[in-house]
Amino acid sequence: MAVDPRTPVIVGVGQFTERLEDPDYRGMSSVELATAAARAALADTGVDAAAVARAIDTFAGLRQFEICAPFGKPPLGASDNYLRSVARRIGADPARAVLEPLGGHGPQKLLTEFAGRIAAGETDAVLLLGSENGSTLRHFRKRDTKPDHSEHVGGQLEDRGYGFEQYIDEITVSHGMTGAPVQYGLLENARRGRLGLGVAEYRRRMAELFAPFSKVAAKNPFSSSPVERSVDEILTVTDDNRMICDPYPRLLVARDQVNQGAAALLMSVAAARKLAVPEDNWVYLHGHADLVEQAFLDRADLSASPATALAAQEALRVAGLGIADIATFDLYSCFPFPVFTFCDVTGLATDDPRGLTLTGGLPYFGGPGNSYSLHGIAETVNHMRDRPGEFGLVGANGGVMSKYSIGVYSTTPTPWRDDRSAERQQEVAALPKVPAVRHHDGAGVVETYSVRYDWPVTTGIIVGRRDDEARFMATTTDPGLMAVMTGGDPLGQRISVKSVDGVNQATLA
């Protein structure tokens, strides 16, 4: 078919991983990791890399953990303009550099955004970048001699802000809902309660979901931990597989201390043709959607995600496909909950023979912060090239199951189509909300919970309901209640709550 010259196409992808056990381990900076991935993406185009680099007019990047908050400084220093540091190293001089707020949905969101900008004639060639240097930071943490990764390159930068305020608030922070494991633990136990499953049965289901992920990771040359894990190994708590936050032992938690980088090069068909990029390298974005969930405490059902459901519906509608038409999936898998949720809303079986990951998933392949799904996109592009005419879906999740972005990819040419995410967002806005109270003194019921084993004192984190159905949060170290939370099932448990110094504290009723 004739393709409009403004149609966006992915023409190159690249990945890079260094492991601590590698004989040539360097302890690379986030800039160096992204540069390695960018060079791989340039080489992947199949044409002169220098010419391609000079043609790039926009760099768009994801934040690393070390620059995700306004407080604190990167332990080893960092570039004042991460994107232009990479650009300088590969011989590019983009007119525009954009740094996205935090969130694992960011890679797919950026790709969809800039594909639309290419279609609209606003830009011609965009390099998407992401990297994480957590392994380096850990490696040098207790060493006397440390490298200095500071760079001062200046230049234009469109910094879109941190964005963490979208995911947390004073109530949740003061009650220990800080960090992804406890946040998703609350969601996970809510889902377990909805399904009516016991603690042991649900943990086995989580392990059964993720064991096949580890099998994929074991064969992926870019994996941070290429080790196949059995179901029993994943669910059994040991010194090496310690509990982090209920219901997650370590092997069910995203592996964030990694050194990984990824890149994807997006161009208009006209630009790709001008550079003579072989059409066999072109991959088209057939469907896409970006939806934002209600705030955590507002959600009527903490076990579900209407935004994920609407994003899946919309992306497939734009692509003109059903879930049965998809050949490959890479679903965001920081914990089991996002994967389960996607399956819940689409009818996809958790043991579907097509598989649910191409990378191997965040606990095994690696969880490089906000940039993980850029690796998922890179793997999908490569798989689509190997399977011309088939379709691959990337599901990217950010925050506390807060934002969900989906892309559907194929080598089959297709015109650019706008999605109706803004309209579908109105459906999320119209959903009922649960009233939440800051302070509570009196009785309540445990709606969901987690236990923080990652704190010096093991502490229970509770989302509860008053008798009038208003929602509250509480913490507990009460021996009786902790015995139920660590050795039983507290869902539906009656509790007594008292507000002390601004924190609701719970005990057994």
C-alpha cells in the first residue's frame, strides 16, 4: 500500500546491559548506558550511523531513579542535561530535548506522543532514550574511591517535572505507603480478597504466573539475571528470597539495581527514505492509548483498574484488532498485580501459550526504573521484524497502577490514526469515588493490607473502612494484629483505630 510520507515508523532499536559479574564490568553512568543503547539503535537502522545521528531533531528521555526527586543529590553526580550528554557522544545536535516525568508508562507514552507529532509534521526524527545505573550506585556505595559522573553541558531542555505528586499524598506517605512493593502489596491483597483465595493459594498463583517469565529472561542476552526459577523457588521464603512487603518475597519484586539502557529511533517515512533505511527495518504503530486511573484512595475497587481496561479497549479499537489477533505481549511486570490486571480486563489467560513477556519481566530481565518498557518496545520491534505481518502489544504501567499506556506494533504498513484517549478518560473521571478521612478514632474493618518487612521494625500497613464505608489508612505494630497479618488472613478483620500524632494506629478490636 502507498504510505503517507508523514507516517511514523520505528527504524532502529538498541539495548545494553552490564552485569556485576561480567569480567569487563565498568560501573557505567546513566549517560554511558544510554549512549551504548543509542549507538546500538543507530547501527540497527542498517545505514550510516553518523548521518542518522545528524538527522535526529528531538531527543526524548526517561528519568533515572537518581534524578526522580527534587531532594537529594545523585551519589556519584550526574549530567545537568542527560539527553544532550548522550547527543554529544553520538554526534547529534537535536533542536529539542525533552525529559519526561517519572512513571513506567513513560516509554510508550512518549513513543505515541512523538509518533503523533511526526504525523502532524512537527518533527521528523526522534530518539527515545532510557537508562538506569542502580548497579553502579550500589557497587560504589561503600567504596572509598568513587567515580565522578558529573557533567555540565547546558543547552535547551524541556524538563516536564518529577511527577511523583501524582502518585502519593500526605495521607498515604504518613501511613507508610512509600515505595512500590507496599503500594502494590495493598492492591495485590485486595485482588486476593475479591477472588476469595487464601494466602498460600494466591502466592502459588503469583509464582505460577512469573516462573515462565524467568524462563524467557534466562535466554535473553540483555537480562540482568538470566536464571530460570521454578514455581517453588519463587514462592518459598528463604534468606535469599526474603519477604520484602506482603505478599511479595524478593523474587516477585522488580529488580531495580541494574545497569541497563534502551533506545528507539522513530522517523517519518519521508525521513527514513531520505536516509535509505531499508523498509524491512520499519515497524508501524497500529494502535495506542494512554489512560490515567483515579487517585489511589478514591478508587471504589482497589483490586481492579478501569483505566487499564479502557486503554486496552481503545488501543485495540484503533488497531482494528481483538486480543486474539495479537501474537506477542510484553506486559509491565513490576509485580504480579499489573499482569493479572491486564489479563482480568482482556480475558487473556495467565498461562496463554503466546506468553506474556518478551524480555523476561522486571524481576528477572531487570527493572530499570521508568525505562523498562523501552526494552519491551525494542524486543517487540525485533520480534515483529522476524514475524512480518503479525502484531505485538506492549502494556506499560506507571505509578500505583496509576497510568497505563499501550502500543500495538507490526511491520504491516498502516496510516497514522489518532486515538480517543481523552474521551475515554472522561469515563474514568465519571466513576464513583470512595470518601477518605485523614484521621479516624473508632472501629473499622481491614479492606486490604501489606506488611513492611523492609523496615527496621516489621509494620502492618492497612487500608480500612469505617462502618459508614468511608476509607482510612492506618499502621500497626500491635502484637495481636501483627500475628494475624503475618500468620493468618486479616482481610475483613475488625480493628480499633486511634489517631496519634497525625497517624492512625490500629489494634485488634
